[in-house]
Amino acid sequence: MVPFFAYATVFLIIPTLVVVVGAFLSGGRPTLGNVRALTEPAVIAATQHSIILSAVTALAGAVIGGLLAYAVATAHVDSVLRRFVASLCGVLAQFGGVALAFAFLASFGASGFLTTWLAKAGVDAGPGLWLYEWDKGLMLVYLYFQIPLMLIVFLPAVEGLRPQWREATETLGGSTWVYWRRVAAPILFPSFVGATLLLFTNAFSAYATAAALVSQGSPLLPLAIGNTLTSEVILGQENIGKAMALEMVAVVAVAMTLYAVLDRRASKWLAP
Amino acid sequence: MSPRSLRRVSATALACVAATVIAACSPPTEDSGSSGTGSGGTSAASATSAEDLGGMDKLVEAAKKEGQLNVIALPPDWANYGEIIKAFQSKYGITITSDQPDASSADEISTAQRLKGQSKAPDVFDLGASVAAANTAMFAPYKVATFDEVPEDLKDPNGTWVNDYGGYMSIGYDAGKVPAPTSVADLLKPAYKGKVALNGDPTKAGAAFAGVQMVSVAQGGTVEDITKGVDFFKQLKDAGNFLPVDPTPATIESGQTPVVFDWDYLNVAQGAKLKGKMDWKTYVPDNAVVGGYYVQAVNKDAPHPAAARLWQEFLYSDEGQNLWLKGGARPVRLEAMTKAGTADAAAAGALPKVASEPVIPTEEQNAKAKDYLAKNWANAVG
């Protein structure tokens, strides 16, 4: 346990304390000014953008990833397809950050592979400016790691559906619809919502992918925090950045509490 | 005790434990203290001119004894720093360690604070004006031999900081891909669709901030009231012409960013580098010549105080100033050197032509502009 606590202290507890204490300090004196700065229109807009981006990509990722997980689960356990998809998703779920952003730039950017290829074929794809917008390009890019992550975290739940339950439903005269409506959906629901929350926090806290693609206006909270720490134009706002970080901690804490509650409900059914 | 200072204490303790294994836990810069004492009786760390140390020869001697100089955030392709560093090394036989060449001005200060008292701390700074103004307490005043030739408003009277080189905000463009702009407003034309980039986010990068000020002046505003500048970028975005990509030499070379707002010396250097591959031209709008100077200062806690001061002497000598000029930057002594006939005429002739009196924003003007920018930039381009 000692290594665990040492690790948690260095990488979790101390940084959290730095953020929490820093959020209420300015020039070494206690203040509420940093927290009050969170009501600035620019910060409110960044918060809204971050929540919308995370919610939309979490929901879309959960629905698409969930369907994929079901499709994969219906395949035979040892089938090549299933093993292939599962390991592919394992890789793709971690394929975020600068590498993913670069892949999109190299494909859809103004001098990207697809853009020049389409131009040769006589189709003008335009300068590809949508790619750099948080509500267009970034959403698409985020789905590239959200969908595989959903598949990975949701697959065990789908696998937990026992064939006997379906047989039991049918024996009692229930149709497929009744099985899904009355048996499978209630069992899967907590896992599904829990996984969606996980996807939400995953997108909410992502920084590198967004930073590599969006270089103007800092439209998201993590980008706005980065700006307060590295700006050479507007100085002395580090502690406002910490207040924004505290805001993020609060949002993630709410999501994680919900997740924990749902996870407890789900494990009741899906325990091995 | 705040958690932050707690962390620093434990880090220092850890460093000392590690150091004791190798040697005693002593300040790593012990040799610079003794070598810095010249016959003038003042140690290099407190010398405010070469005379304090008994003249230029003594300074060179003390610096050579230190043998090392740490610089930070000096990209080799920025204002000819690559050649300047090489020239200094071979002239004095002092090894230069160039740390984090792509760091920002804010990073320079935070690195100096983090490494304070260590032999790897930066000796000298080359800072954007805002960061310099906010951190003068970290500088050691020093007047180079040519201090009097630096114009009054480009230096602190005590030599705490001195402007070193500067330039004018310009529009660099790929003449093979887009028509030559004849004004800032030209960039709204359809020929520039999705092609106009700003060198960074103006709430973050000094060059981009000056870009918005320049556009503001071109559109009839001022460097202080930049409403018109921000509005222009909003129009540029609405027209689909604004390309929200952070331009780098790589994006320019690959053709991703065909039009770039940046300092003229960077655009000129880019053009020289791409000669033969791309016709990269630099244009300074006739009605909007907005200038900006960088700031040179000695770190108060420089681990190599004599070498740091010798570096200043070198930068402000005719040789150092001409090297900047060769890189397309306008050294701070340019006027005096042109009068004396010591400026590199060929390099001076290659500078982009400017048609009107340059505006150099003051810190008060910048402060007002920043205030507006912080509240409105995200909305304009978001």
C-alpha cells in the first residue's frame, strides 16, 4: 500500500491541493476574485462548449459504440472478427492526442492527402476550415477515440447477458421486443449510462487533441486553462486558471459520483 | 506553508540528497563567485558596466574563466540567433548551452525561477515587452559600452533592461499562390479564402497580439483601441478567409498557410530560407507600420555573471548588431550605426520598405488593448 499512497500523493493529492488552494489565492493573499472570474462571459462560454462537446461525443459514442459492442458480442467468442475488433478498439481508444490530430490534418487539411486527391479528381473540398472548429472537426476527431472506448467498456456488460434469460423469456411467451424492453434494457441501462459518463469525463478532460487542432480563441476549458499558464501577453492569471481547474474537478466529481452509484447497481446483475 | 512551497522544499531536499551522493551539498556555482572578481574590486554579479570590473579585458578574462553561458528560448532561425551563438562561441571560446529554443517569454521567467541557484539556470533573457515589464525585479542592471547610442525610449535609464532588436508587423505571402496584397482590407477578397493565418492566438503570443494592433491601425483604429482590429478578424472569419492554424516554418513550406501575419524579420528569414522553392514575400502595409522591440536583460541570479555581461557587450557591439540585421531584424543601434557608417549596408538594404512613421505601442496602450482582447477575441473567432 505504501507505493500506492506515495504515488497518489505525488500525482493526485498534491496537484489537487495546489489547484484548490491556488484557486483562492492571489499574490499570496486569500481571495474570491479567481472564482468570481469564472462568471466572465469568455469562461462561461468555454464551460458551455466543453460540456456540449463532451456530452454530444459521449452520447454519439455511446450509441454507436454500444451497437458495435452488441454486434461484436453476437459473434463467436473465438472468432477472428471479434478478436480483431476488440484489439483494434483497444489501440484506437488510446490513439488520441497529437497523433490523432495529425492524422486528421494529414487527411483533411488544406494540403492533406484526401483534399489533394479529391482536387485531382476535380472535386474542390475547400480549405477544410471545419476541421479547426470545436463544434465540427473536433467533435468528429473525438468520436475516433470515444467509440472504441465505449466498445471496450461496454462489451463486458453485453457479454454478461446470459442466453438463459432470453430462453426464459421465450418459454414464458415473450417476444424479442419484450425481452429487450423488460429484461436486457433494464440490466444494461446502468452500465450504459455509466459508460456514457466515463466517455463524458474522457472528452471533458482531453487536452492534447484539442490543443493540436484548435489554435485560436481557446473555446474549451482545458485550452483556456492552458492559456492562463503560457500566455506572454496577458500575465498574472495563473490562479484564475486554477479556479477553472477547480470548476473542472467539480464537474468531473459529479459525473464520477453518478458513475459509482450506477456501477454498484450494474454489478448486482453482471457479477460473474 | 502553502503546498507549493512545501513541494519546493521537498524537491530541494531531494536534490541535496542526490547531490551529496556525488559531492557536498553546496551551491553548484561556487566557481563563478571567485572568478567573477576583477581587479576593479567589484564581483561580476554586481557589475553594472565593464569599467566596474576594470575594463573590457578584465570582463573577457572573467567570462573566459567561467567558460559557460546559458541562453534560453533562442530559436536558431529567429533573428539570426543561430549565427550569433556560433560567432560568440568562436570569438571567446565560451560554450553556450541553448536551452528550450522554442519556449515562450513566460517560460524563460518560470525556468529562471525554477532553476534559481543552479548552474543550469539561464544567464540572460530575451523577452517580449510585457513579460519583461512584469519581471524587472529579476534583472541585474548593466550598461554596455554602447549604451548611450541606444535611443532613450528603448531602454531603462539604469540599464535594468534594454531593447535589443525589433521589427514591424508584416504580411508574408506565397506569391505563387495568392495575389500580392496592397492593403490589409485586400485580405477579405475571395482569392484569400481559407488562407490567412495569424502567428498564434493574440491572447497568448506577442507576435499575434501585435498583428491585431497592426490591423487595427490599418482599419482606422489605434494600437490602444483595437476594436477595429478584432472586428476585421471577425469579418475575415465570416468570409471564410481566416485560417485558424498556428503557422510554423513547416506549415509555410508545405503550403498550408499561404498568408501569415508575423514580424517582418521572421517573414524575411522565411523567404530567404525557401528561396528557389517558394516565392515567399513580405509586405508591410503602407498605412500601418506597427513596431515592436524585444528586451534584453541579465538574470540577477545568473550562474555565469561575467559571461552574461560579455554576451550583452557582444550583442550591442557593431558585430552583434550587424548579425541581427543580417537576420532581417532591426537592431536597436541601427540609426547610430547608419550615421557612423558601421551598419551592414547590404543587410540594411534588404529590409522591407516602410512607407510611414512606425508606431511603437507603449505598455499603457498595450494594457488597454489586452483588456479588450481578453474579453472579445474568443467571441470574434470562436
